[in-house]
Amino acid sequence: MHRYQPRVHCVYSPSSKADELLVQQTQAFRTFT
């Protein structure tokens, strides 16, 4: 989970958008696991 986090931040420049996307992805990932 911490491994692909920096990658997402690298791809997405906007902090707000990246933060929201990251949170949504993380939540979905946690729910899926």
C-alpha cells in the first residue's frame, strides 16, 4: 500500500486532486482487502 502511494503522487501533480484520489483509492483498497 505504501509502495504505490509515491507513484500516484508522482503521476498526479495537483495536491488536492491527488489527495482526494489517494484517499478514495486507499479507502476502496482497504474495503476490498
